[in-house]
Amino acid sequence: MPLLLALETSSTVCSVALYKGEQLLGSSELQIEKSHSSHITVMISQLLSNCNVELKQVSAVAVSGGPGSYTGLRIGSSAAKGLCFSLDIPLIEVSTLHGLAAQVIEATPNPERFLYCPMIDARRMEVYTCLLNHKLEEVVSIAPVIVSEGFLEKELLEQSVIFFGSGASKLKSLKKGVANALFINSILPSAKPVGRLALEKYKQEAFEDVAYYEPFYLKEVHITAPTKNKVN
């Protein structure tokens, strides 16, 4: 059975998990903002040690590929690519939104009754989101969306939709009184669903090109130089 190392750094959560096939051997998680770059390699090393696994035994690295924090995604992808290059093993990408949804679907009785809408805060009233069924098939594709009262209005007339993730609170007040709009708090990105979802991709050999892989930022990132104070 393959040993899959999973990384999740797309948000304020820094998380790593190790799987042997479908079996979770161990995981580690920090919820300290801006800690990823200084902790990710230490967390990987400690996790492998705790599970009595050597780095050279890892079969593939799975990474949460976005959308999410630009800096966080860069750190996660850099760590994953570095490991894959040095070990000559495959790189697997898992959608951050699919990883969020997998947590809710697995904990929902009769999950086929609902649609699932993971939402990642993208500042102001914008979110990164999509709409999924219980098989993680996209009913509405991943996109940046400005939250409004009419968001998913048609879908909510036909079926119950569960909203969750860091951006869901922006919609909650707008959907007050809508019977089919259900909200769950405290669903955070985690490496554990990343590892679970990566196993099927590993079996299908759905690997990324390590040399050219870039995270799914969804929007272009604009970096500007700081403005210097002018002297009159």
C-alpha cells in the first residue's frame, strides 16, 4: 500500500497527515497565523518520526492546491515540490474546496439529500466557492463570487444546501429565513481529507508535473512596492 504524505497550508491552519493506503497513521496541526514557513518542515519530520516512517519510504506527496491564501499556497507547494524532487516521487494536487466538502459529506447522514457549498473568505464580500454533490462532483464550478442575497437562489428552491468554511458567515444573514439554507461553523482546512482524496488520484496516476506545477490561485496576485515617504 502506498504511503501518502499530505500537506494543507491554504489558510491559517498548517496541517500534515500521513496515510498508508486508506489508514491514517498520524496527523499534526497548528492554527497559528503566519507560522507555515517556520513549522511545516519540522511538522513533517516529527510526524514521520512518530509513525516510525523514513522519508524515503513515502510514495507520493499530496498538497492542498487552492484556492486560498497566496502565501500559504506558495509555502505548501514549495515544500511539496522540494520533497518530490529530492525523492523522485509523484506530486498530487487536491482542491482545497473539495477537501473542505469531504469533511462535511463524511459526517452527514444520508449525504445524497444535500448539496455542499464550501466558501473561502476572499476579503470584503467576495468568496472562493463552488457547489458539489455528495460524490464531490461540481454542480457549479469553482469561481470567485461576490456574495449577494440571490446567490444560489435557484438551487435553494430545489434542494437543501449546506454552507461552510471561512466565507460562509458573509452569506448567513442574507439567507436568514431560507429553509433550505443550512450553515455549519468551524469547518477548517485539514490535511486529513487531502490525504484521503489523494489516494484515488494515486491509483489513477493523476499526478502533477513537478517542474511546472503552480497552485490554483483562482485570481491573479498583484504585488506592489511600498510607497516611500517623499521629502519636500
